[in-house]
Amino acid sequence: MSENTRLSREQIAERVAADIPHGAYVNLGIGLPTTVSNYLSPGSGVILHTENGMLGMGPEAEPGKVDPDLLNAGKVPVTELPGAAYFHHADSFAMMRGGHLDICVLGAYQVSAGGDLANWSTGAPGAIPAIGGAMDLAIGAKRVFVMMNLLAKDGSSKLVDECTYPLTGVGCVSRVYTDVAVIDVTADGFAVSETFGGFTVDDVRDMTGLDLLESAG
């Protein structure tokens, strides 16, 4: 596996963007998921929602073209597309909780074989003190895509049989995009639908220690 090549953060974002259907209403979570906006084509028809009250968000703002009044929920300067709308934070959460989002894209510390999501706390000292809107997004969106490296910094797998970190949502994850593979959450457990950079399904099994299925994509 030494010659295999993992996807970069940007390449993962580009791969996620390719799976977002035309005209979908989508929320991009804080951190890595935000970069998906940079890979949506102008004709995609995708309408991006931000937790802090905006529909019609465009790509991240380029240096020198930053509008300090245009920030996403992660305080990253962004742009607006024609027809963009702004609204109260409470209305934004009503959209999230009311099932009006087709997809949300979130990062994760762990995803279980049953589709459970843990993405807000590891319990470490100084960790983020509250869950924010992640629970509302995970349960409210029709589909949940997760973006993450397959392995944590200590080499442990972020795909697990059962989550050991505090849960964000139960049985909510549809698909996981990692630096080595795309993995679907099915009724029978994890199923690898695509691998990258020379990695094989057996390689992913070895790295996770899980008995992964192989799907047709």
C-alpha cells in the first residue's frame, strides 16, 4: 500500500460535489464540508443553505474580494449568487428541522455501521462545548453525506461497529466520503462503492478492521 495515494481535502470535496443532484437544497457543515461550494458548477442549480440565515450561498470569497457581512456559519467569507435570500436564525433552523434540506454534508469523528454519527465531541479537554446545529442537520436533512479521512491521527479507523464518542444522530448517515474510498451505509452495514489512488476494498478492510461489503457503486 506504500505506493497508493490518498485524496487531498480538495479532491474529497470535488468528489462530494459530483454527487449532489441538480437543484438540490444543501447545507455544508463547518470545516472541510464548506469547501464543497468551490466545486459546484455555475449551472448545477444547487441552492446552498447556511445555518446563520442565507439561501443562495456561492463559493468562498477570494482574497481581496471579501464582504465582511457575508460569512457562513463557520465565519468563513463567502459569496452570494443571484437571488440569494437572508432570514432570521430561527427561520433557518425551522428549515433544517422541517425536512426542507435535501442533503447536508458534515465532518465526523466516527460513523457506525448502523449509520450513527459522532461529530461534535471527543470528550477531550478544551473540546467544543456544545453541539450547535449539527443534530438538527443530521436528523432534518433527507440525506447525510459525511466527509472525513478514513483514519484518525492516531491511526484508528473512523468507521466503527459502534460509536464510542457522544452521538450527534442515530441512523442518519447515508454515505461516507474518505481519502481512500466512498462507503455507503446499507441495511447490511458498510459497503465500499468506490476506491481511490490504487487502494482496494481489501486495503480498506485492513485499515478499518471491519468486514466491509463491496457494492456496485
